[in-house]
Amino acid sequence: MANIERVEFMMVDLAPKVVRTDAIQSFVSQETPIVRITDSDGAMGTGYSYTIGTGGPSVIALIERTLAPAILGRDAEEIESIWRTMLFCTHATTVGPITAIAMAAIDTALWDLRSRRTGIPLCRLAGGAQESVPLYTTEGGWLHIEPEALVEDALQAKARGFAGAKIKVGRAPQEDVRRIARVREAVGSDFELFTDANQAFNVDEAIRRARLLEPLDIGWLEEPLPADDHTGHIRLANATTIPVAVGESLYSISHFREYLQHGACSIVQVDVGRIGGITPWLKVAHMAEAFNVAVCPHFLMELHVALCCAVPNARWVEYIPQLDAITTQSMRIEDGQAFPSQSPGLGIAWDEQEIARRSLLAGEVVA
């Protein structure tokens, strides 16, 4: 038994490589909490999560004052038990993003530590179901981008072997249709096009827009409604032939259960950083499998590639480079397929010097 002796934490802020806009916001900052856990044998695991510009210091404070002290002295292999300890010691602040993001940073560090200790890469340790997963790109589909540039980016992605691209919606209904129609005409029928509304619509507007988009053979309509509008998603799913995708703004296993039980979604986009770590991510993925629903996680491609290859029902990895500035090696991509690292750990090659240089907040809790 190797007990947790030290929990180090820090936060770096990563500026996106391109301008990112959607129907409700601009993504100008990626606060990235990073946690290192060291056990009594000297083994260390590194984990992380993220925000899109606000809340990072609150995440760090929760780790420092509540979560890290609660796990000191625990057996690092008791990942499930530790996750539940974190859940109950933050009972008054769950379910919610700040708590889930903080828990995710610790939980991913524990999985990294386990993988390094065993010498088994995460993609196999968590299941080993697939060798690779197809990529679709979001980086060229932001809402401010004009149709000519949307077409150019989609054609470039197709030439690189990518099998799909995502285009943000939220302009006037017919303008959204024209933008997507231009891309569909250019890429042909053998290339998937996805749409993402970022929770911008009410249910009537979403139904209207979905029916306008149906002739364009859309792969899914993502986050059409506020994530807590469960009944609205049921209405929408029953009113359109376009698959409805949800998950990036759900922070609880039980919320995914409700969506799946009531047929309120066709695609599950569970996000490690927002569900509370790898431990609950795997539960949601397998629950979706039981409902014969595909997993296509949101963001975090450098980590999700391993988890998608761990489960049989993962269909896509979303291409949005996130960690290039603080890593020494990028995710392996060949012919539009994402391949997980075969090295022990999360498969992320951290640049420790660059992390230290960029760190805005840092500290540690020691047993």
C-alpha cells in the first residue's frame, strides 16, 4: 500500500490559438488547473482540468482547502473510494462545475499515477477496446467565420483525412442554413457536418431550426437548449430526424441517466474535465453503451483519445488543440485518425519548465 503524501497544485492560463466564438460567448482564456500527487513510494501522477476563462482560482482554492486535505494519507489505488470521499466532502457544492472541475484534476492525477505504477497505458488500463478513433475538427467552424473560410477549412480537413467538421450556429436561421449549405456543397456527401448551438435556443426555436437543417444531412445538433431543459430536449428529439448531442454542460452521472432513459439525446458528449474525472467518465460511457448510444466527448482531445480507445462505443474525438504550449509532444494523428499514446500514464508529455514559467497560482498540501 502506497499512501498519498503530497498534493501539488498550480494553474496556467493558455490563450487559444485561434479566435473562438459561438452563439453565447467568446473563448479567450483557458485556465488550466494542474495537480501532481506523490505517494509514499515516490510515484507521481499528474492530472488536469480546465475552465474557459472564469472560475480557475476558485477551483484551485477548493483543491487547496478541501479536496487535497481530504485525500492525504489515503491509499492512492483506492480511486473509486477517493472519488466518493471528494464527492461527499463537497456535498454542499455539488452538482456543479467548480466542484467537478476540481475533482477532475485530482482524479486524472490518480489514474495517471496508477497507469505509471502498473506500466500499462491508459487506453488499455481503462478498457482497450479500439486502436484509434476518427477525428472531426471544430477549429475552423467558429461563428464569426465567413462562408468562404468555412469551406476552405473543411476542404483542408478533408484533405488531411479528417472525416468531419463542426460549424457553430446562432446567426439568423436562414443565414445558418446558407453557411452550412455552402460547406455541404463543397465537401460532398461523404464528409460529416455537425452543428453546435451552445445552448442558445429555446425549444420552439430549436425545433424550427432543426427542421430547416434536416435537408443538409447534419450529423448532430449539439447543445441546442440550456442543459437543464430536460423536457425541452425530449420534445426536440421527438420532433427532428437530426441526432441531438448533449453532455459538455452536464456535471453528474445521474443527469446523463435521465437524458438516456427518456430518449432526450442521441449522442453523449461527456467531458472528463466537467464530469469530475476519468472515474465518472467511464461510468457514463458504459451507461451510454447500454442504451446503444455513441460517445463523442467534448474538448480535451489529448486525454479523451485514450478514453475513447478504451470503450467500444466512442465514435469521434474532437480536434481542438489545447495543450501544445505546455507539452513536448502532440497527439498522434494519421489519416484523420487519433491514436492514443502507448506510454504509461495519461499519454501527455508535459513540459515542466514551461508549466512552471506560466504558473499563476501554485501551492502544495503535505501529510
